[in-house]
Amino acid sequence: AGASRECKRIGDIQPGNPMQFYGQGYLYLFKGELAKFIQAYSKAIELDPGDHELKTGIASAWIALGDMRQAELWLQKAAQLAPDQPTTVSTRIQVLLQNEQFQQALDLAQKAHNENLPSRQGSGDIIYGLLIGDAVRRRDFDRALELLQERMPGSVASPLELDEPDDVTLLAGMAQVMKMQDPASEQAS
């Protein structure tokens, strides 16, 4: 309730500030109230139509709600403003995956990785997750572990050392276990 009051206070102090609605939207997102999140972000966009991240946020909410038509519409609006920004690219990958266009999603993730896009902003998890998953699928465990080290430089020698791994590190941990069990692996010989 305190954060909600602070968002309202922003509007009281500075009417027309999109941050009021951005903050409200963020609160709704964390509560899992996606319809209210979309309403708040839409209001923020009315006040700041040039913010591509608000539009990719709405696209992501529509993905979560399963409405790919709306997701694509909002993604196109974001892409008109900032086609090569990390949030736009990662949202495009989400749309491709939801539409079961795995190879296009993988190609876009590889292109983003080659352009060092994941390190420019916090949108790298989907990119690294897809690339690590593909490396595991191809049984290229060394590549999967190399990608993990890129994502988390110097953090751990092995994803198996993490107390609370996220999805990407769990995937890389699987790669390490599979590598150890693979008779063709250098580790097994």
C-alpha cells in the first residue's frame, strides 16, 4: 500500500508525470494483475508515447495473457521507435517462441549475442537461455558452459556450485552433468 501511495503522490506533485503510472503498473505486475498492469502502462504511454520500453512491457503482458495478436501489435509499436534495443529484441524472441518459430528465435538470439546486445541491458536471460538450451540440445556442453561463464563472469566455476540457481544456470548445470556422463566427453575418458 505504501508504494501505491508513493505512485499517487508523484501525480499529485507533478501532474502528467508518466512515472506515476509506470510505478503503478510495476506494482500490478508483481501482484500478477496483468490487465491492470496494461491499463497503467497504457496511461503512461499516453503521457510519454516515445518510450519503447513501456510498449515492450505491454507486449510481454499480452504474451503472458496468451494474446499474440495484441503482443505483436505492441511489439511493432516498440520496434518503430527502437528496433535494435535489447528489450525490443528480447520481446521479439518471446513472440517467436510463443508462435513456435524456434529457429527464427534462435537466429535472432544468436544475432543479438554476436552484436553483444545482452550485455547492454538486462534482457540477456532469454538470449542466453535460448543459446545455452540449443547448445545442450546439440550436446555441445562446452559451449553451454562457455555461455554461462559469459553471462556470469567469474561468479562460479560450475553452475552446480550455486545455492539458488535460476532457469538459465539450471540449464547450464544440466549441460555440465550431461557432459560428465557423455562417453565422448573429455571428462569421461
